[in-house]
Amino acid sequence: MESSLRRWLILAVILALFVGAIGGAFAGGTAAYLLLKGQPSPIELTVTEEELSTINVVQRVSPAVVTIISTGQLKTALGSGVIIDERGYIVTNEHVVDNYSTFGVILANGEERAATLIGTDYPFTDLAVIKIEGSGLPTAELADSDNLVVGQRVVAIGSPLGEFPNTVTTGVISGLHRRWKVDGIFYENLIQTDAAINPGNSGGALVSSQGEVIGINTFIIRTTEWGEFVQGIGFAIPSNTVRDIATQLIEEGRVSRPFLGIRHQDLEEGAYVLFVSPGAPAAQAGLEVHDIILSMGDYSIDEENPLLNVLMKFQPNDTVTLTIIRQGTEMEVEVTLAERQ
């Protein structure tokens, strides 16, 4: 009798445990279902047409944008450049390579290559060309910058601070045909943009929404002459100028520019002669130290029209009349300009 009762008790315990397990599982599953049902569904990310356009531009141009490392005696500079020829020719800013002797390039894929300097257009434009060895390299297409319109969307690609390669920023064309004075010359016909341009972006690409390079980023304004901070004013050299200068540098190793052969100081009115290079056109014309050049041909020389900007209006071998002041006396001399070497 006791044995039979014990068996019944054991069966009852087993049955209770079984029912409890099934009930717990059901309750747990129900609770989990209710909990998940109360959670919001993941939001599906979508890309707008405008964003897709920017993405396509970056994918098209970014492989041709490189980081440039310029090394000289006890100094190093970092900048950007754009491959414009599959043979390895890269356009950049003159100030990225100025007074440096060794150049390295980091491609968009991270590969590093040595580069050589082909030439610069200093002091007339802030452009230079360097070259890396190779063939079939990715290139960027230069647009016709004469067709640009204020308000167009643009993308800037470069290596800010040299630490963040192929960084992308966006903005618009804020203005066209701007001029800004740097080192005694007005850079003219510049593209103004509010796309963020930082140190290291110099020489990088300013790109249209069609994926064509419309300019080479050159510099930004950080402060006014009174020390006030400025935001969103950057400049690029238009692609038509880039194409002309780069083509001459690649084919000839230099740009055909007129040469007078003096060192000077720009004044409010005129240019004061500090030095005359022996045998140069100025010396042959009889120009002397302490002369003040008031005009070249029909062009006056003053604060808004420095000597170098006026000189750019002429070609090598042009014969030009200079109006000068020498010891208080105004006179004219004729000079035949040479080609800058």
C-alpha cells in the first residue's frame, strides 16, 4: 500500500514539473512577443537625389586626388594635388612645392610614390606641376570654367592638415572673377566658394555636380586686416587657367611670361626700382635703381594695378614704353621684354 502511494506521489510531482515547464515556456514566449511587438521597426535609410549626386561625384573624382608631402631643409609641407594625365602629371599649388627639394605623393588607395617637380608659374599664378612614374593612372577631367554660374553646387576634395586624405566638403560657387592680393600680385579671375577649405587642401579639386574639376583650391581668408575672423571665403583657380598653365609646364617645363629684369617695391602710385639685373631688358633700356615706373604702355601702375599684373598684359618680345620718374623728372624709355626663364 505504501509502495503504491509513493509511486502516485512521484508521478504527481513529475506531472506538475512538466506542466510548469510548458506553462513557463508559453508565458515567456508570450512576454517576448509582446515586448518585441511594442518596439518600433528599424527606419530604412534612403539617399536623396542630391546626396546621390554628391556620392557619384566623389566616386568619380576622388581616385585622382592625392596627398603631397614636400620636404626641404628642416621643414616639411603637406598639400593636395589632382592627377590630370594618366602618365602621372599632377597639378597643385606653387606654394605647396615652393623652396622644397623632395616630393612624395600618397595616392587615394594609400600607395606612396616619389615625385619630381616639372615647373611652376610663380609669381604669376599659384600653380605647379609635379610628376610620378606610372601609366594608366586615374585622372580627373577639367571643365570649361567659362560656363560657371554663381550658386552652382560644388564639392571640394583634398587632404586637410595632411592627416585626412580625400576629405569631402560641399558648398556653392559664391562668386566669380574675384581678385585677391598675395605677395605683391593680384590673383585674378578666381572662383569664390563657401565649401570648407583648410590647410592641406591647397592644390585639391573643386568639382561641379557633373563630376568635372572646375578649379584648383588655392587659399582661404581667415581674418581681415584688422584681425576679425572670417568664415566661408575660399578661392580656387579656374580650370581654364589650370589647363593652359599645366599644358605649358608639361610640354615646355615653363610658362611663357614676359621678363623685365628688376626687383621693385610697389607704391600707391608706381613701382620703385630696387635692383636692375645686368644685361636684362630693363638694363638695356637704361632703367636705373631709384627710378619710379609710373606706367607700361597704356596701363598705369598703382595699388590696384601692381607692376606684375600690368606686366602680365604683355608678351615676350613686345616693345613697351615705360613712363618713369628719375630724380624728380618724368621721362619715357622703351624696353623690349624678354621671356622669363
